[in-house]
Amino acid sequence: MKQLVVNLKQYFDAERNAGSMVSTKDPAERTAKALGIGKITVKRIMAEHNKNGQKIIIPPPRSKREDYRIAVNLQPVIRQYIRSENLKGRRVSLQKLQNYLIVEHAVGIAITTLWRSLQRWGFVYGIGKRRSSLKERDTIILARRKYLRTRRANRNPDGTLKRPEVYLDETYINKNHSNQFTWYLDEDGPWVNQPAGKGPRWIIVHAITQAGWAQGAELVFQAKKRTGDYHGQMNWNNFSKWFTDQLLPHIPPHSIIIMDNAKYHNVLAEGTFPTSHSLKDELRNWLTENHYEWGEDMLKPELFALCKKLAPPPQFQLDQIAKSQGHSILRTPPYHPELQPIETCWAIVKNYMADNCDFTLDGFREHLPTALTKVTGQTCKKLIAKVIKQEEKFWIEDDQLDELNEVEDADNWGENIEFIDESSFEDEVA
């Protein structure tokens, strides 16, 4: 920047010495000569500047090893941005979303990484007559709507709950979890002798209500192997034992237990039909016994799809355990961490652990109980109230988006409106 200022000043000095008349017929050429850069570079920068609404967007520096996954806490940010733009009738492209994340959140994400994450989170690129924009899949909208309808049915007119609600979740913390930055004298260097590795990983399973942590439901254990996240350390046996022995005895009677869709939360009950392991003859026999027609030329995938469509909804073992104790289970829609208040509780715990990390196992064990006390009943009450506001926002916005889509469908009547999963993204990436 200093060199460009020097170049510009020297160029103006040269113009002054040359005479009073200066040609301004080619601004790009004049700018390039003044700054000592190429004319094509000037045109490229100005085109990008105009395309981005007269804003200069500077991507943050990337690490040598690129991260190919987007942080979970960006899911709500991205979803809310796409929804708000759709409500305003504005087209949302990958490039526009990428620029928004850079400008507003200082997060630089490669287009391809963004595209893959959006697909995984249930977004499509809708192509219509007037608008082409990123939007949520119908399956995600329906799952959210079903969840919100159940949540709303549990509220009295005055906002109180008909049945107690319990939120459960799992997380992990590494022994060396700490803040990356600290003040230090330049000549001395950083005073913290931080280990190179993350250290052993500890998994925490817990639950909250409006009164705070469910007392007696805390489970903390050390992971025995390294995997990408805590889900690789949990299994059905461990989770179901905790659920039965520690959670259910310590929550209010007749509770609604709210959890995500982790694999070990959704183990099918014995006798559930059909499953991916069902044999072809088993599928045929079930259809025959229930008086459904099928053809001899039908392949196993066709038989399985038919059975799955006609069979009763699958039952999960966890639901049966909860029902036997007078409780019921409600699962959050996929990729909606903003609907789980306990997620913020984990953030509070981890922040305390990071601020008080001394990189020792004794220190970790000493600070964790204190970190958990930072989440109080008042904290949980506020976080749950915030989640309820977000639920109401989803409920209203989904109605508004549905009306906008209905208007657009009416305008596009008689024309084909196509939704393309991969190819539309690939075209934009290209």
C-alpha cells in the first residue's frame, strides 16, 4: 500500500512537470501507469468491485492445509442468510454467499467446499422463470415443520409447558484445549509453553432442563482412540446404558426428551421391517401375507422400496425404553444446531476450560466441574427462551416462503421448473 502511494505521487509529480494538460480518455490505462501495474489488473479489480456492490472484498489468509469442512456454528448463519434473501426475492448464488461470509464473518471458504456442504445440509439450486436461487430441500422443510408442530403443541396459551422438556447432547474437550492468542513481550516471545498436540480427548454426555443441568445425569470419560469427532467414541451400548441408568431416573416424570439424529440414537427395535439386511424372499413373503401385489420380475431394491412404503413407521429401541418409563423422544430436524440450547452450554464450558487450561491432566480434572457450574438454571432458561424465538421465526418465515413460492409457481404455470442437485452447483462452480 505504501509503494502504491509513492507510485501515484511520483506519477502526479511527473504530470505537473510535463505541463498543465492531461488526457483522461483512458482512465484504466492512466490508473495502471500511475500505480505501476497492468491495465488488465485494473480492469479485473474494478469489475470485481462493481460486481460486489462497490465493496472491496479481501479473503482472509488461508492456512497451508485447507479445511474441507465448514464449522458447525456457520450452519445457522448460512441458513438464515439464504432464507432472508429468498424472502426478499433476491437471487442467492454460491459466489454471493461466499462474499457474504468473507465480508460479514471474515471466513473464506472455497466454492467447492461451500457447494458440497450445502448439498449435505439439504439445499438445492432452484431454476425457474424469474428466479434462480439456493433454497432448502422439501425434506428438510417438512422435517422442521413436523418438529415445530410438536413443540408448539406442548405449549399452553400462556407459554408454559404441558410436559417437561429435556435437551440432551454429547460433546468432547481435549486436554490441551486453550485460547490461541495471548499478550507477550516481543523480545521474550509467548510465555505459554503450549504442547504441540491436542492431548487426550474427554467425552461429556449431559442434559439440561429449564432448571439447569439434570443433576446426576453427567457422564465424563476418556476416549480410547482418536477419531474425527466424539461420535466415533460413542456406540449404542454405552449410550443406552447412560440413557437408562443415569438420565431417566434424574429427569421430571412424563418428559419430552429432545435430541439430535446421531446414529446411536436411532438404533432400530428388534423385529422392525424392512431393513437393508432383509432377504428378497422375506420381502416377498411380507407383501403376500399383507395382501399387497408384487411382480416376479421385481428386483430386491424395488421390493424393498415397496415394503418400506407400505410397512408401519420404523420403531427405535431408545423410544421404546423412554416410553416404558412414561417419557417420549423428539428428534431435532437434520442440521439445525440452533434449535438445541445445550449447544451453547457446551460453548460456555469450553470457553472456561480454554481460559483456565494449564495443559495438565490434573488441571483439566480440577477445572471441568467448575466449568459445568458456569451453566446455571438462569442460563438454561435464557437459552431455551432464545431457541423458542428462533422456532417462532422459522414457523413464520416458512409460511412466508411458501406463499412466495406459490406465487412464483402460479406465474410459471405451464412451464417446467426443474430442481437440479449437483449439475446446477457444478455449473456455478465452473
